[in-house]
Amino acid sequence: MARVELKHVTKRYDKVVAVNDVSFVVEDHQFAVILGPSGCGKTTTLRLIAGLEQVTEGEIYIGDRLVNNVPPKDRNIAMVFQNYALYPHMTVYDNMAFGLRMRKIPRDEIERRVKEAARILAIDHLLERKPKELSGGQRQRVALGRAIVRNPDVFLFDEPLSNLDAKMRVHMRAELAKLHKRLEATSIYVTHDQVEAMTLGDVIILMNDGVIQQIDNPLSLYHRPRNKFVAGFIGSPPMNFFDGELTEESGKIFFKNKDFGVEIPEKISKRLLEKFEKEVVLGIRPEDIRSEKDLKKPEMAPVMVATVDFVETLGNEILVYYRTENGVSFVSRIPPFNPPEHGEKLSIYFYLERIHIFSSSSGQNISL
């Protein structure tokens, strides 16, 4: 296996910049996920690594080798696509063996690799079947097996689970995670699904509009978002945002808008004093908002009163959607007990030590 490094990589299509000055390193044996909304440049970045697109500017290294002008077949990478791309007239065995035959690998070695990959993926009993006789999950395993038999330096995955139903996606996520630990392969995985990213990735590369927004491990990305885009994209439901202003009085910092005002905790206010801005956005995760109904003995003062707009009961949790007096909506995630009623007016509490403050102008998190 090998490390992958991109240095200031840009890809232009005429006047459209699909990937803009992207730099990152995926270390040997690491599982990296490129995450972002549709059209953010994540698949283009993967195709640049694979050699399916030509770099406009910058350098791509696989191992110690500059591969900008190396054709895909000579990069020693294996790619698993969104569609399985299996040959319908061939058996599972022949689909997995096809690439090795094209490379003139000896027959005994082909048989050894195919049977070993099939055993790892638990499809050894399917080797004589054809793709039409397989389920979606089984076809995806065959596509994975076709990649594994090549013993590549790098695995590239382009949204490989998006064609599966929800239950099969959960199952295949777990299988992919186990497979990565077993093979210790260098892997780069593209998805727009944050759940896939958070559960699979050692590191997540979050992109938007062709630009990297943050590179971090899943928990840091969730708890320490660098900017408002990251905070709003990671998390389901996403972080709540409230526009307002900061004021300073005697070394203390307060946030205020039309609906509520709070004193910023000392630990956060110290950081805000160093990069103070007046117009800001307060961000808080749904699980850090509670009401008088689900907090039996509140240890803090209520922030405001809000009206219950909608209650979503999910079994393991309840999502409560509120509306402030000025029409601002926000959502709270609470344990699955004692849900409020539609139209109830309740006192709302914030865990203020977990808030984030973002610059209104730049979107940067100025409370980190």
C-alpha cells in the first residue's frame, strides 16, 4: 500500500473551477473520506487521483511517484464505482478474474486470489452465478472482490453504496469497515452521506464549491467545526443558528438578538476577546437544547420561551421543532420520554458551554 498526496491541485473545465487548490495527504493504511454536497468537486478529485481526469495545476503523488502523467492502468489503483459495472454474461468468478487475465497473471495465481477475495467477502458460494442471480449487496461485494484481487496500492470508492436500500447500506458499511481493518488498505472513499463518512473514515476531507473546508477526524469535525458550513453540514439534524450581536461589558461578553440574550461562558469569552466581532451567529447542536419538560431539575437559567411547532418521534429519540416569538425555528433532540404537545409554550435551556460563535461576515468559527 502507499500514501497519497495532493499538492495544490486545481481542475478547470473552461471557466468552471471544479477543484480549487486542493492539498491533503492520506497516509499509508488510512481510510479517508471525501465528503460534501453534490457538485462540490469530491468525485472530480477522486477521478484526478485515478487518472481519469487530467490535472490543470498541481501535483498528485502515489507513494513517492508523481503520477500526473501516468495513465490509470499504471497507477496501481483499484476503483469501485457507484454502479457495479459487472459483465452480465460472465460468472462471478470470471468477473473477478477478468482484470487479472488482461494482465497475463498466471492461472494458478488468478484462482488463488479470486478464491481468497471471495472467502473474505463471504461470496465463495456464489462464484458460479451470474450477476442477474445476485442481490444488490452481493453484486457490490463482487465489485469489491474485483478490486481486492488486484492487490492495488490504493483503493478508490466512488459512492459505492448509494444504489443499495437503507438496511443494506448499514450492513455494507459495517462490512467495508471490517474489510479495511483486515486488509489495512490505503482507501479514499467519496460520499455525500455524512453517516457513511462519520462511521467509516479515519479522517474526513469536507469540501464545498471545489474547496476543502476542513480536514479532521469525525469527532473533531462534529465538535470543533472550523466554519458555519462545516457546522451546518455535519450532524442530523444540523446545528441550530441564531443571528445576533456580541457586546462587551467589564471583560464579560454577551450575545443578544430579538428573542433572547445570554452571557457567554468565560472559557469561550476569553477566545472571543482575541478576535471580537459585533455581528455574529450563535450555533448550538440540537442535543444541547432542552425544555422545562425534559429537564427535571434545571441547573441553569432559561434562555427564552418558545412554542412547540412539531414533534418527531423516532423511537430512540425525539426531535422537537420550536418557533420563537419572532418566527425563528430551531430543533431540540431529547430522550424518548414525555414528549411535549404541539402548541405548548415552554421555557428553553441551552448548554452554553457547548455553543459556537461564527463570524457573520466570514462564517469562520471565532470561538475556537
